[in-house]
Amino acid sequence: MREAGLRVGVDEFGNLIGSRPSELGSALLAGSHLDTVPQGGMFDGALGVVAAIECARVLHEGGRSLRHPFVAIAFAEEEGYTFGSGTLSSRSLLGEMPRDQFSELVDRSGRTYDEYLRARAHGLPQAHVPAQVRAYIELHAEQGPHLERMAKQVASVDQIVGSQRTVVTFEGRAAHAGTTPMDRRADALLGGAEFVLAVNEIATASNGRGVGTVGELHAYPGARNVIPGKTALSVEFRSQDDTWLTSARERADGAAGKIAGRRKLGVRVTPWTGSLVQPMDSGLQQAILAAMRLAGHDAVTLSSWAGHDAGILARYVPSGMIFVPSTGGISHAPEEHTPWPAVEAGTHVLLETILRLDATDGTGGTLPLAYAAR
Ligand code: HGY
Ligand code: MN
Ligand code: MN
């Protein structure tokens, strides 16, 4: 970031910020997230961060100044793997994760989010994201098969998928795996296994309107010779249709209750959380499509089935996304890859979009920053 002419700092939520001042009030933000999932690939998130820095470098080395301040940002905890809460750093930044809950979010080692943030010793100056923002643009891998199948290198995003998430816990009775007859068991893992299939059935029956996943399933106490007394499952549904999400959630609640009743298990469903389908700013979509045409690409628009920080910022300031293909549609896996020509094409379109937005005076928006230290 420094070589690209940016002043570097980290904010209190761990977001890495590279700033380039200018005379106008509202800033142009570009970036993505630096964290990933276990055994993830090297494009999800990181590509958008590096592309934003590359745009700053090209402007810096070309001696090209912008009317708007430019900020390259790397959000810290978008995947939500550490504390089980996605887009955590951007939601903390915007006050959507209340500070009084920081000590309730606990990582696998038992350390709270609060302790984690206090312990950060990056040795970099404190920085803040500016409140007045002209636009936020995120370049990201599509993470699906469409662009590759269409043989296109770049697309504008029209909306980001809605989601509903919860944790379902079945409770039975831990007992000896050898001495307990089959008809005297309250095996919580059987309830969990049946529920995994119920989630899959709800989503499969939607004929593409929605998807459903149980990504984590823990059996307790988790020993070869103990009948699980408890199982906890992560459940998530996603859809471009908010109505379907509500019905999927209701059907999952019903299935959990039925399975527990039939198997004489206890069941708890933690309050569902999630977000509505989030449209991208139409003005930004037009700017991205114009930049694509200028760079010689067909105007292609896709919806995102992945969540992004752009989906959070879009609630407050004009936000847009640029997609590049994922080879084989694979992501959240070590094989994740985007062909280099598409990386270049996406970064070029990002730069063209930044220049286009810089030349015009849009309304922009104000981020409700939740910084403590001013
Ligand atoms: O889960 C997602 O869609 C994103 O990768 N965090
Ligand atoms: Mn991801
Ligand atoms: Mn991502």
C-alpha cells in the first residue's frame, strides 16, 4: 500500500486502510476482505484487495490525481469463521454488531472478540474509514460457474443473495455404546442426521429458488464409544427471493420439531439471523457496465449467491461489485482459481470505474461509523 502512495493504518476493528487524500469531501472506496475459510483459496477476498492497491499504484506511478480521496480497504473478518459471525468487521464498523456483544462472541479457543481486538499488535498507526463516501466498489471472484460457462471475463453484479442462518441443537442422552440396547437409546446424532437430510430436501425442492447447507455438525461428547447426548448443527439458507427464505426457515423449524418428537429428543433452534436480498446501486452498475464496454467487454450482469462486505455497505452508501470467473466454478477450496487475463480485465474495469466515478459528482452517502476512539 505504501509503495502505491497510500497512507497505511488499521482501525479498531482490524480493517486495514490505505488512504490517498484529495480535495473533495466524499471518498471513493475499493477493496474486499483478507480473511478466508479453512482450506480456502487465494482469490476469494484477496483478489479485490490487491486489485484496489494495484489501481492506487497505477494512479500513483502515472502521477494521476483524483478529485475524490481514494481508500483501499481490506476488511478483516468477512467469512465469519473465527467467531461464527460473517461480515463481522464491516458490521462492527457500521454499528450493526453492537459493542456490548463483543464479549459474547467467542472463538474456538474461548477468546472473545473483545479480547481479540484489544490484543491486536500490528504496529501500524490507527486509521479510520471516512464517513462521507461517494461509492464503494468490490472486485471479487464469482465463486460460481456462470462466467466461465458464458466465456466472459467480467460482469457487473445486480444484487447480493439474502440469507437465513441458525444453529440447531438436538439433545438426547449420552450413554455407553456397548451396554445400551438399541431400544433404550436417545441418540442425538440420529436426530441431527435426519435434520441434515431435511434441510437438503427443503432446498432441493425449491428447484433453484434457494440453496441450503449444514456446514458444521458436532456430536458431543464426541467419543467412539459414547452415544452422542447432544448434536449441534449450523444451518443456512440462501435465496434471491426473500419470501422463499422465510418459508424455508419455517419449514426447517417444523422439521426440527417433528424429528425431535419422533425420536424423543430435545431440540433448540437459536434465533435465526440473516439479511435480505441486497440490490447494488443502479448508478454504480451503469458505471461498471460503461467501464466494461470501454474496456471492450460485453455488458454482462450476474446476481451474487455469495455474501460480501459490499452487501453491508450498500445499506448506507452506493456500492457495486465486479465479478471475474472462477475456474470450474470452484471456491472456498484450495483449487480456487481465476485465469490471469480475467484478473487483468477485472482490475482494468475497476480502475476505469473509479476514474468514471471520480469525474462525476454523485450523491454518495454517509457511513454510520461506530468507532470509539475518535
Ligand atoms: O459465505 C459467503 O458467501 C462469503 O464467502 N462469506
Ligand atoms: Mn468467501
Ligand atoms: Mn469473499
